[in-house]
Amino acid sequence: MLNFKSSLKNRMILALGITGALQTGIIGVFAWIYLTDSLSDQIGQRALKVAQTIATMPSVIEGIEQENVAFLNSLATQLKDTNDALFIVIGNRQGIRLAHPNPEKIGKSMADDDGDDNSPALVQGQGYISKAAGSLGLSMRGKAPVYDAFGEQVVGIISVGYLLNNVQATVYRYSFVLLVVILIMILLSILMAILIASRFKKAIFGLEPEQISRLFKEQDATLQSIREGVIAVNNKGIITTLNKKAIETLELDVDGSAIGKHISEVLPESGMMSVLETGQSQFDHETWLNGKSMIVNRLPLTANSEITGVVSSFRPKNEVDLVSEKLSRIQTLADSLRSQAHEYSNKLHTIAGLIQLGANEEALNVIGSETEVHQALIGQLMDNVNDPLIAGCLLGKYSRAREMGLILSVEEDSQIDIISDSLPKEQLVSCLGNLIDNALEATFKHIGQGGVVKVGITDIGDNIIFDVEDQGGGIDETEHDLIFEKGYSSKSDENHGYGLYLVKQFVDQWGGSVTIESKPDHGACFTLYLAKQ
């Protein structure tokens, strides 16, 4: 037995099958009733026409006026056979039968045993149709008044009847055909129900309603929980999906009224219509949405090799930059720790060797010189740089420079107070670290060990100023703008070309600027200006 409670397909077959059977049954009953009424009406009309025709025959009019019973009966019998009628009755002005198939009824009133009122024909002079059970059985009758030769007075009545049993026999004969048609239609309805249910189940990937409901809730919860904005449109560009993050990021109406609107009305610059036309995916595309810089991904949705819509995810560009900057800062700290560990490991091995050789004084000198230089830098930073993040960055870069055999020199007059909380310190430190890293690499590449990188910091006036000067090969003037573009680098290895790009993005966002002073083979000096906010 089919489990209709658990199977959507079976439930659809049952529902559609019953619906089809009911519709077919109702149509069949209606057809049967209509056929019965139609045949009855046709027979009634035929009886009336025959009665009206007989009523206009001069011989009939004369026979009624003369009450020629023998003639009228002979004529009625002849006309009955000719018209295949059940009976033809002729009566006079008083409704007394002058002709009847049963001789015993002649001379008696037509209203005695047929239960019919003949007044419409005899009194009102109108022909009409009636159904009544008379002496010869249930019949459809057509009755017509007989006027005199001048057409002025009613002199009699003609009644023509056809037995309804013939009508029922005809209906029953057609009913068999109708019943067969009904059964065929019911079977076709069931087959169509099975076909529709199967295609519908295939269209929903064989899932049951409960599963669809659960999946919808899960996907909606997932969509609303992700930290990226998501917008989806159909093949006509109408917005079908819009999560909360998209509404918040783009500052759209919180009531979700954007759903159902065309994407060009809500986000004219979304670029989703071009993806809908070309079918080409777009990844990590920088664009502006509602006046905000965004990193956008756009993917077309396809079904049967046709594009059915587009999904776009996006997030503010500054969030992506912040992640990149944090990763860069973490890499810088890791490099600093690695270089310090390597450097101090070598020095510890040297000191241990001197002690083993008995050169204690030389070992103490090495320890003293190392401590003196490092402590001098720490003291300088503690006195002049009050922001711990910047001081920590400089110490880390100092250690990395020493590992490379370079010197990182912080100018003696450098000073900076605590930076305002309105500025993102992590991004600022990341920018400074990128400038110093580039300077160290350029110096090492051009001079090798012994090269010097100078760093100057000041917050005198309205701006915070960072100077980073290297002894590299310099930067050609034609490259002054190119080096700030994303991915541009003079190095052949991968994972370069992002440091100065991030610096430029940061200063542009916070209203600052970066200048370059450079001479071929004489190094370059990067100066970063940033308002104190």
C-alpha cells in the first residue's frame, strides 16, 4: 500500500487523480442530463410541429366542424404511422375526443384521464409542449389549436404524442458511449497525474516538502550569518535574494523592499547585468557601490546551459586591506623574532667559545657592546616615541636590519606623542613597516652588508611625518606612480607588489600623502604625511 503521508509524489498522484476523476464525473453527469433534456426538447418540438401542421389541414378543420369521427380517426391513424408518433388525438371545441387510437376513448373528454389542461390551446389559442402520463403512458406532447376556415375561432385541438421510453432508450444507448469516454478520461487523468508528479519531483531534486523547508531554513540562516553582503538576481535582473549584511553595508531599506525591484534601480553600478549578458565570472573586482569602495565577486547561475541569474558577494575594501595589513604585520613580527633568535644564537655561540678559550675579558666586551647598542636604541625610543606600537615596530626592524648586516638608524631628533584613537594604529604601523622593509631590501641589493637605512619621525605641526631613506639604486621618475599600483614590483619573485599599494590606499583613505625623492644610484627617500586627526 502507498504511504501517502510520507511521499509527495504519491500525494500528488492521489490529489490530481481524484481531482481529475471528480471533474470528469461532473462533466459526465452534466452531459447525461443535457443529453436527456436535449432529446426530450427535440421530441417535444417535433410533436408540436406535427400538431401545428395537422391543425392547418383543411380536411381536418372540416372534419372537426362536421364531427366526422370516422374520417378523423382514419386520417389520424394514417398521420400517426407516417410521423412515427405514439398517438394523434383530435378533439372539438369542448375538448371531446373525435379521434383516438383507443376507440373506447372517443366521445370522452381529453382531460378525463390524461391529467393535462388543454386551456392554453382551446381558450388562449396557443400551441405548447407538455409531458404527462396519459392513457397510453408517459409521453412528450405537442398541442396546437385548430381554427375555422377563416382563422377567427378555435374549433378544436390536435394532440401529438411521442413515448418517452424511446427517449430513455436513446439516452441509455448514448450513456454507454459516454461512460466509456468518462472511464478513459479518468485513466488519462491518473496517467497525467503520475507524469506531472514525477516531473515535479524531479524538478525539486527528489526532495520532500519537509526536507525543502529544512534546507530553506538552513540556507537562509547560513546566508544571513556570513559576513559578506550577498545579492542575487534572476535572468531578468530582478533582485531575488538580499541578506542582512548587504542591507547594512549598502545602507539600504531595512524592510527588504529592494527585493522584487530591478537591480539597476537599487544598484545601477553593480555590474551584475553585464555578467548576466556575458556569463563571465568576476573575482576580487574593485568597484564602488552606493559611494563605498568594495571588493566584489560575481558568478552567473546556469541551468541546462542557460544563464538563470547572477549571485554577487561583496565586502568593504577597507576590511580586506585591514586583513592584508594584519597579515603583513604578523609576518613582520615573525621575521623580527626569527632574525633576533638567529642573531642572538650566533652571539651566544661566540661568547661561549670565548669563555671556553679563557678569553673572559673579550667575552665581557662582546656582551657589553651588544647590550650598549641595543639599550641605547631602547632608551631613545622610550624618551622620544611614546606610542608602544611604533616603538615595537622600530625595534623589530632594527633586529632584522642587523641580521641582514645593515644598520637601521633612527634620527636623534625623532619624536612622536601618543597617536589619536581616531587613526587606525595597526594600519599606520603596517605602512611604516612596509616602507622600512622596502628600504632594507633596496639597500642590501645595491650595497650589501654595511648599508644604512635612516628613519625619521616627527609630529611637530599639524601632521605626523615619517621619513625612510635608503641607499638603494634609486627609483626612476617614470616609476614614481607605478610603484603604488597593486601587484607592481621590480622583484621577479612572487608575493611582491602589495606593500606600497597598501601604503597608498591607507594615506588616500585618511587624507594623507606620500612623496618620493630619488636620484639614480643614490637611494630614495619616502616621506609619508598624515594629518593628526
